[in-house]
Amino acid sequence: MRRAEQRPENSGRRTWKMLGYGAILLLAGGYAYHTLQGQQGVAALFEKRETITRLQEETANLRQEVERRRERIRKLGDNRAEQELEIRRRLKYARPGESIIVLPPDKPADPIP
């Protein structure tokens, strides 16, 4: 008789135990899904890495541009003829007896229909 009395009690415990494991598994699955697909998930990680790579390339290009401009400034400081050419080009100055011809900017070609 004792076995018959224990059986319903064990059955109830076993059911609650299975429900507990199921709830834990469901919560763990939800957390894993949120971790992988949420705002801080794998897709966001890849996007951030691409952004970092793009910004690093942009930074390298800007550093090259700065270096090129520094070199140009250095050349202008050292070379009087370079200075004169740059002033004449920017301010459109001419020496006595010289003529400056200013052409309109190039227009893009019309597409062929």
C-alpha cells in the first residue's frame, strides 16, 4: 500500500520538476536569442567592426592628406618661385604685359538619347 500512496506524490513532484526545467530552458533560450539578435547582438557586432574598419581607413587617408599639405606648405616656405606661382594662381595676378584668360568650368556632356 505504501507504494500506491507514494506514486501520486512523486508524480506531482516530477511534473513540477519537468516544468521547472522547461521554464529554465525557455528562459535560457530567450536570453540566448536576445543576446544574438538584440541591439548588442552578433549583427550589431559585425556592423561595429565594419564601421571601425571604415573609420580607420578614413583616418589613414586624412593623415596622408595632412602630410601632403604639410609638405606643400614646407615647399612654399622654402621656395620663393613656388610662392609666387601660388599667389598668382589663387589671386589671378599677372605680371606687366601678361594676359590672364579665364575659361568657364567644363560642363558635363549631355547623355546620348
